[in-house]
Amino acid sequence: MSIEKIAAKVEKRYGVRVGVCQDDRSIILSGECNDWNTIVAIGKMFADAGTGKHVVNKITLAGYVEKAERLPAIRDGALDNTDWDVVVIGGGISGCAVARELSRYNLRILLCEKHSDVARGASGANDGMVHAGIDLKHRCNKLRYGVAGNAMYGDICRELGVEFNRCGQYVIFTSKLIKFLAKSTVKRARKHGIPGVTIIGKKQICEIEPRVKDFAVGALYVPSTGVVSPYKLTIAYAENAVQNGVKVSLDTAVLGMKKDGDKVSEVITNRGTVTAKCVVNCAGVFADEIAQMADDEYFTIHPRKGTDLLMDTNASGLPTHCISMGPTLKSATHSSSTKGGGIIITVDDNVLIGPDAIEVPDREDTSTVQSSIDSVFQRQSACCPSLRKNEIIAYFAGVRAPTYEEDFIIERSAKVPNLVHVAGIQSPGITAAPAFAKDVAQITAEYLASCGADVQLKPDFDPVRKAPVCAKKLSDADRDKLIRSDPDFGKIICRCEQVSLGEIKQAINNPLGVHTVDGVKRRVRAGMGRCQGGFCMPLVTQTIANQTGVEVSDVTKDDIGSNIAVGKIKECNR
Amino acid sequence: MSKHYQIVVVGGGPAGLAAAIKASQSAGVSVLLIEREARLGGILKQCIHDGFGVVRFGEKLSGPEYAERFIKQLAQTGVTVSLFSYVTRMRRGDKGFDITYVCKDGVQNVTCDKIILATGCRERTRNAIFINGDRCAGVYTAGAAQNLVNILGVMPGKRVVILGSGDIGLIMARRLTLEGAKVIGVYEAKPTPSGLTRNIHQCLHDFDIPLHLSSTVTRVFGTNRLESVEISKVDDKMRPIEGTQTTVECDCLVLAVGLIPENELARELGVPLDNRTKGAIVDQNCQTLADGVYACGNALHVNDLVDYVSESGETAGGAAVAESKRKLVPVTLQGKLLYAVPQRLDVNSDLSKVIMYFRASDELSQQRLTVSVGGKTAFTKVYNKLLPPEMERITLDLTGVDLTDGEVTVKLEDK
């Protein structure tokens, strides 16, 4: 369909007049509309038109004042006048994995992350499922990198000292017809190189997961599905990158770029202006804005929020396997932008359920809302009716970063030769990251070499990052030995998750220099249990102060300005 | 070889201290007290306000002073104390129970005949009551806020909203005011206050802090620190009423929204819990339905006064040294009772001084409480006023009452 025809269709369906123009890469939309979901739907109509072009959606939401981007509350010259071969923008899974793969080469690499820790965006707020890729379309980057990435998981997690559990997944069927139709899924999986996908019968699934016995008629078994802690993997990538010479600069936001001809020459940050031979855009929900800074805007990110719920480990009626509801006859005929989520047993043996998918105008809207919690719970508890809402101990929301084409963009820009985009990364982004990071590193290295740089693989590259000690998972004998070598490992600070002072000190002294309460939480789980930090938060705060030599009231929960306390007692003026 | 104790007490707060002291007073009984934190005293360590010990000592002590009396007494006994020690495993074994705990000296294994669980309680969290919104700093449970102020000496905020009129919420309203913070108000979802009447007066009225009933916090806003909260009125089922939202600017939200008995270890030992108290089901000796496992203090049910916490610790400690073959009869509740403890009576042990604690489910006046056995009244008392926040205590003498097949009923009804 021609884009003029689509514009006419849009006007008929939504009553919105859309300004449309196009160049060789994109269809560019403009106009105004008073409903955000309509704006997103319009963008999708153009993306799905089969033009092969990206969509830049500039339709604005009437009356909406965009929230100012959260920027670090610091301005200094820490990075001023430094020269880098590669500047990686963004410390999510993409940026950290890319930086680590790039650190195999003899390059000077800077990674800029605007928050006080890595994995603060979608990489830190998703369910951690390592997808098999059974529901992905043929011939797309998601499938290509998703399947390749999945296969790399065992090795990469071993190298980086991150727990990974290839637990498999069961998609539950409640209709015999759907079960029959699933044969095509099995066939497609085989064609896509997804190993071992089979259909199992009612008896078998009910033996494996008795919680589904009242309604299951069978299940699709997907053995290559796994689970990982997405933030621990991101942290591990970043730490291994640092080990291999990458400079990770936290609290560092990219504010602009200077160009020399068609190339980016300088990157402007709140910590100073740096030069870059090549820039890799891994900016997640801000990837389109980074592209715009380089005058290279050819796609638009439309933020899509997802909420996950975490159940108490002692809750009754928990399932023991990763399960999700298969399609129903109704849902099978409607396309949807999520795979519908599911129930996951995390690497820490928590039961996590979700997520949903809500289009939101604010890229950093990680607030939770009751309607999402209710709908996620209602939807997912369908395949495990014994779950109880009052046994939810935590919930969180993350914002995905899809493009309108709903595929990953992993390429060097056609217009700005020294800018590589890693954009539109959403599910299965965690799964795909190990695979696309290798390609991105290669694209970048080849480009630098083509410009005459002497790019070599470093002989002393160390792929191994030592796993942090987790005392509670050791045998009694090993734990005893550990405590005898350092008594701090016998002093339990977080009672719910059994985290010792030794582990907390180790987390505080991390290679990235993250000294926040939530940083400790992400690394060793202190505060993640059922009391949610009620008991250990003051102790963790105090330990950070002791270890880093700052005042207790200077310790932050996360970013600069998120101080746990506002000052000392006796010094408080109203 | 693991070291063997007759009794292991888990938890060195007021209940555990009392239990260990009492148990050690029987000649020749070996007792180990395992405490998770670096010092004894439990939550009393951070409760620097007064009002502790009025029932027991007839004077108003601070939390640390109250604890100190027991800690000093404990030092005179032969109780072995292991501090900064965390039980990782508990199970039945050949010699009663096998217990594994970690401390600075390594992984320790001991065996014992009896276990007394005095593990206290924990606070309900923001997530448990579904306060949605941003994930900023400045939202703390009352206990955490109390720790920040009284132990670490820092202020959790300068403009404070308190949700929940439970005692710790009220105490913190006063404490933060005394330290110079502005407490904007205490909000309570229920139509009646949750804390003791004396605390409403001493902590709120005396400091002109408003108490807003039938109101709750429904959302929090803030990028780094808390910036404001959304307050909603709630209906009689405590559901927020749409359209009643107002925004209150503040930098700190303190949550005093309830306490839950800590029963991780009880669970591990297969101890059945009471859905009403969230603690173990026990007989009048604080023995749970798992033989040899006792529970006391706030781990058993949330008490209003520490004096009763100590009392139940003593009951457990005193009973655990005796050998008994139990015969249990259930206690059935009727009428507007939130709960009553004990939930069972052991017919084979002393029934001359059965201490029973109960709470009414609503604010009630002119009530009669009747304990009857097989239809015959064994005890009765009239209450002019009953408030759910105030726990009631009665002593029953059931000697000579035939309990063998008679049903024991506790009934609360209009006079």
C-alpha cells in the first residue's frame, strides 16, 4: 500500500490528519493527536505497510508536556579533553556487552552511563527470561540474534560468573485445537534452529506441573529456554569490560555531539567534552534522541512499559516450572506486541510473573500502577490458579525501547559513518545481547581499521570475571572455611536473603565503583527478601559509609540526590 | 561431635531473654541463646522512648533500660550466648533437634532437646499494601526510620507523612518532631486509630499532629528523593474512593502498617500456624503443635506491651524444662474476637494459672467474655470498652474442670 493510501486510512479510522514525507531510509510522520495509543497505532500502520522503511513518528500528543529527561545532578570536567577510539553510550545490557566484546581489541573505550550504576533501565527491570525464540518472525534481527544468543548462554555465563539455568519452559494448552495447531510451531522452530521443541500430552504436563491439571490438555515444551538475572549479567559484562581496560564513567549523560563533515567528532557530556573516532549508540529508550544529536534520526522509539510481580518464596501454591498460557482461539487470531508473559522461576528461586505491555509517552516512567498489577496477576494466574495476590512481595516496572518496526537495529549508520546503532532492543534483548555484541564489536573494529587504525586483538584479554561469593549457596564445609578465612562472611546482615557483611563489603568494593544501597541490593540481594530492606537497609547504609569514608547522610539509594537521609539529627532546620 | 544443649532459644530480644533466664533457673539445665544481631535486646535497642515495664516493674523505662535489666540477669546465669549468629537449618534428629548456625567463628552444629522460638516480628512493607508510584528514596518502614534516627543519628526526612496509626508510627511522629522535622500528619485507613490511646495523646495531641482517619496513601512521587504523596479517602472496606485524592508535599513517608510474626524457622520445623495471629498454634505452655518446639513473644502473636512479651517468654522457658506427655483440646472462638492465644489446652499439665491473651475484632463497648467448658461457664468478665489495638489478658483457673471431652469455648458477646 502506498503511504498516501495509509494516510487516508488513518484519517478515516482515527480522524487524524497526518503529515507524511519520506526519504531513502524512513517515513516521517507529523501532526497532532489527543490519544497516545492512537499515535502509536498510526506509527505501526506505516511500519507494517511493507515499504521496508523505518518510521520516524513526530506526531505529538496534544496538551502533553514532555517530562524533562532525568540527568545526573553533577557537572564537572572529569572527562574533559580525553580521546577515545570508541565511545559507547548507555550502560544497559547492550552497552555493557558491546564494551566487553570491544575490550578484546587494543582500543581506548569509554562507556557513558547517566545513572549511578549500570542496568538501570529495561535491563534491570525485566523477567530475565532467556528466550528460545519460538514466537519470532522469520528473517528478523530478533530471531537471528535471539537464537544465536540463546545458544551462547551457558558459555558466556560461565565466563562471566553469572548464574544461568536452562530450565526449559512449558506453554500450556487448554484447547485441543490449539494443541493440534502447535505442530506448525514445532515445525517452524525446527526451521529456525531452535532445538528440541516438542508437544507433550496432558498426562505428562500434569505430572511435571500439577498446578495445571484442571485445565491443561497438553503443552509445548521448549527446552532451550533459560533464566538469568538480567542486571547481574549486565553488571558482569561491565565488570569484565573494566577488567580489560574499558573506562566506565557513571553519572555521565551524553548531552550533544559535534560533527566534522558527516562524522561525529566530539561527544559532549556533563563531565566534559571528549573526542571519539567511533560512537556506539546503546541508549535504549533514548536511542532515537542520540541519533538525532548526530543528525541521523531515522527511527523512533516508542516506550512500552511492562510490570512484573515477585511472589514470596514461602507462598503457597507456587509452580515449580516456567509456565505460560498458550494462545486461546481468540488470542491466536489477534497479533499482539508481547508474547503475553508468563510465570518464571528466577535463578534465585523466586517466582516472578508478568509482564504486561502498556504504551507510555514518558520514556522514564517506571512508576507502578495498580491496574497493571491487577491485570498481570489476573492474566498470569490463569495458568496457576493457586497463586495468591497477598503473597506478592514486590513489583517493578521497566520501559522497553521498541521501534515501530519492532525489530532490532544493529548497523553502522548509512549517513554518519562512525556511528553504530544498537537500537530498538527489547525482548529478546537480554537473550540476543551476547550474539549481537560480538557483531557490533566486529563492525566497529572493522570500521576503525578501514580508517587506518591498527586494530588488533589483545593477547592479554581476560574473558573470565570471577563470580562474587555467595556464602549461602556453599556447602557447610566450604562456608566454614570461608568464614574462618574472613569472619565477616559469618556475620549475617540481610536476614531474609542471608547475606553476610563479607558479601556486602565485596559488593561495595566493586570494579565499577558503585557505592549505593540499591547497587548492593542488585549485586548480592541484600534487601530483596520479604522485609524489603526494613531490617538491613540501615546496616547496609552504615557499611557503605564505613567502607567509603563518607557520612551516613551522604549515602544514596541510587542516583545522585537519592540520599537515604537528609542530614544528621540535631542539625535539622524545618 | 556437636555440642548438646537441653534448650536452644532463638532470638535475644525481650521474649528470648526472658525464656533463657527462666529456663536456666531450673537446676542443671543447659541453655544456648542464639542472637542474630551483634547485641542482645532485639528491637528494644532502638526504642529510646519510655513506657516500657509499667506492668512488670511499675516504672516507665526506655527500651534499652528494660532490655538491660534482663541482660544483666542473664549474665548471672549459665546461659551460653552466641551473638551475630544466624540459624541456617533446623530439623529433627536423633537427639531431639539438629541446629546449624553461622557466626564469625564458622558454621556451627549443635543438638538440643527443646527449641524456643523467640524470633520476633517484622513490619509490613510498602509493597504489601500496594502503594504504587515511583521508586525514590524517602519511603521507610517505621522501624527502619527509627533505626536511622536513634541508631545511626540521621534524619530520614524533614517534612514527613506517616501512614498507619500503630504505636511505632505514633512514636516516630513524636520522635521526628522532637528532632526538628515537620510531621504533616498521621493517616490511617481504618476508621479508628491502631495504636494505644495513651500514645495518641502523648505522641500526637501533645504535639498538635493531626490524625486523619479513613485515609491512606495511594501513590508516591519523586525522582530521586520523595517529593509528594497522594492521599485518598477510603470506604468502609478500606478501598480508595475515586475523586478524593489530594497531593501532600513531603520528603519522607513513614509506614507503620502492621507487624507480622516472623516464622521462617517455625515453618522449617513444620509448625502449624494460626491464620489469625500469623504465629504458631500453641498450648498454655507456649508449646506448638510440633512436640518440643515452643514459641513466644511477638513471634507467637503481636503484643501491645513488652511486659507480656517477657511473660510469654517465661512461660515457654519454664515449661520447656519439664517433660510432658500432652493431651491437647482445642479452644474455639465465638463472637467478635480477632484472636485468642493459646489455641489449645494441654489437659495433662498445670491448668491452675492459664494465661490467655485476646483481642477484640472491633471497637466494642459493654461486652462479656465467657470461657466455657462443655457448656459450663468456667470464667466470665465484663468489659466496658474493648479496642483492637489493646490486647487483653486474663488468667484462668481450670483445675477441677473436666476437659477430657468437653469443648473449650471463648465467647465475646454483648452484655
